[in-house]
Amino acid sequence: MTASNDSFELTVEISMYPVRDDYLAPIKGFIAQLERHTELEIETTPTSTRIVGDYARVMAVLEEAMAVSYREFGTAVFVAKLIPGYAARRSAD
């Protein structure tokens, strides 16, 4: 895929690993930040969250949600797979 000004769809599968004993609050907070953006498809599973949408929008939302998470909850490790041009759909589709 070459760089261009054209937008394209991006699928991100991301997992969050907070570096603290109380790990559920940061994970729930991160997912809540993502779910505020109804223009994106968000699917949460027990091990990861999948985000599908316009590349620029997905990246901006991730940047914002990660920054909020770091400010509110401290250190966490994020592991992500980014697949440009591939629109993974919810299993119910």
C-alpha cells in the first residue's frame, strides 16, 4: 500500500495490560473512551478490542484514548495489530 491522501479503512485489534493489581478499571476506562466514537465499529472480546473505521479517525481516537488512560491510570502496555485495507466485521454480520 502506498502513501496517499486517500482515506482507507483500517482494522485494529488491541489489548491493554495495565501495570497494576487493579487492572479491570483501566481496561474498562479505555474501552469506554473508544465507545464514545460511534462512527467506528467497536467489538470487545475477553482478550482484545477490535476497531474498524477510517484510518485517520481510528488512529486519532487511539491516540486520545491511550493518552487519557495513561493520565488517569498510569502505566499500561498496549499490544496492537493494524491491518490497513481490511475491514474485519463483527461475527454477527
